[in-house]
Amino acid sequence: MSERKKSTAKTVSESPLEELSRPPADETSQVKAPAKRAVKKASQATGEEKAKKSVKKSVKKSPPEEKAPAKKTTKKAPRKKKPSLKSGFVSLVGRPNVGKSTLLNAFLGQKVAIVSDKPQTTRNQILGVKTCEKGQIVFLDNPGIHRPLHRLNHEMMDQVYAALEDCDLILFLVDVTEEWGKGDDFSLEVLRRYKQPKFLIINKLDKVNKSRALPLIAKFAQMGIFQEIFPLSAQRGDNLELLEAKIYDYLPEGPLFYPSDTVTVLKRKFVISETVREKILWYTREEVPYGVAVMVNTVEKREGMLYLQADILVERDNHRKIIIGRRGSLLARIGKEAREEMESMTGQKIYLELRVKVEERWRDSDGILAALSQQMGEDE
């Protein structure tokens, strides 16, 4: 039993050592005592001396074996498991002019989507990417949810439906400064068709007393549609860190969809057309903003600068006159501000030439809509 216990103890030791080899036993160490008691003590003494001498001789003849070096074993520390990356597509949806593009720009920390105080500013889906140590969020800024009247509007809503179908999470924005109406009911009807998790974002909290959001929170909480409710101000960037952390809680594990340094995938012609259109939206009112499009025809280098030529399309001649302005003053202002912004973005000297053309019912023209759509995929 004792031998088994010793053996077991050696096995479980954190730093087991090799057994040392024992020196061989001395064959002359045992001496027979003589029969007589008189000589017993003397013979024992003589035998002990001989045994000692014999041991010394044996030691000289066969030197002791060297001790084997102890094998040191270190206990390996357990490897720290890297946290799994999360990634997914998050659709920003809501009625027109609720602040979807402003929220996208705030998340990314830079401007990738144009903004204005006009409804239906966003006509095309804008993709923005934010990557951190947790993973990657691909935001999809969509046109506002509305009942379509023109072919253009139908195409805009098709983009919304596609984004809702393919995303991992839906952020539904409402404007706390606006009264609830039929358009909001229609938006909720659209939202109920999709099974993805949904967040309610109560935006523009900076423009009202915060207590005004409480009835909205209570109303939506009773509906049972939304997993999370966030009151915030996209303009000021309030609560964005909390919202981003909660978004990651709902995203699946997976690899990055885009390189970590990607912010957007917008093409140059599309950026040019949107920059010019944004300036038109800021300086025009009533029907004009909704009937305007920008077609970029030329992007080329000339004499050390970037030469751009684009046509501003309108549906009526009186809209053309409004955009040109008295003696061309408004068109010159639009061109100057658009050019300066693009020079700031590109770091290049730019010459921008703008012309205003009347294209009746262009919003229902398959050819013009196709050409405008092509600008999103083209690059020079």
C-alpha cells in the first residue's frame, strides 16, 4: 500500500522529478560471527574494519553514477479565448425627414449622406460602415417610407423593402417634434411585415422638453413591436454609445463584410451629384426640391485640376428660372458651395460647370431613372 501511495504522489506532483539511481550494494558488508563468545567482539570489530575497507575499494573501482538532471515542467497557462467578432446589417428606416441621414453621419463621425430640412432628401440607399474591436456594423440609410406617386418613388420604396428584408436589425426613427399621423400608421404597417428585431429611436430630443418623449415611449411599449426604445438627439450625438453597444447585443457572430478601414462605398459620380443636389435643396422651396435631379456627364483631369460637368434636371421652365436666379446669382452660389465642399473632400482643385435643363416628367422616365441609378455604380 505504501509503495502505491508514493507512486501516486509522484504522478500528480506539479514538478515531477526523475528517481536517482542508487549505488550498488556491497557484497562484503556482511561477516559471519565465530562460534566462541570470547572472540565475538574482536571478530565483529575486525569484520567492520574489513567491511569499511572493502566499501572504499569498491567505491574507487566503480564511481557513483551521476545524478540525472531534474526535468522541469512548467504548467501552461490557459489560452485566453478571443471574443468572437459580431457583424451585421442595420437598416435605418422611418418617415421622410426624421433624421436617418443625420444619425448615420453621427455614427460614422463624418458626412457620407446629404442632409436638409426637406422630406425625401434621401433617394438612394446609402451604405456606411463602422468597425471596432467588437466587430462591424453596416448601416443602410434608406429613403423615407411613403406612399409612392411617381416611378421614382416606387423605386425608392423598393429599396426600403429590400433593406428590411435582408438586414439583421431594424432601427425605426420617429420625430418627437411631429404629431402622429396617417403616414406613421402606414410606416408601422410596413414594419410589422418583418420579423427581425426592431429598435424604436425617438429622435430630435434636443428640440423639445424631454418629458414630451414619455407618452411616445409608453405608447410604443404597449404595442410589443420593439425590443428596445432609445430617446436621443442624432444632431448632438446623445446616447449613441449606448445605442451602439445595444446594437452589438443583437448582431450575429461573423466575419467582417468590408475591410476595417472602409467607411462607405459610394462612387465619385454619385457623390458629385448628391453634393450639388444638397445645395439646391437648401436654397429652394415648395415644389422645386422634389422635381430636381443632377446628372454628372464629365469627370476628367485638365491642366492640373479636376473638371466636372453636370446637368441639373427640372420638370418645369419656371423651376429652371428659380434655380438660375437673377442674372445667374443662385446657380453661381450653388456651384461655388458645391465646388468648395468637394475640394475639401478630395484635396484637389476643381472646376465645376453646371447647366439647368428642363426634362418634363423625368421622375416617370425609365431612361433617365436608369441613367441616374447607373451613377451609383460608375466610377471614373
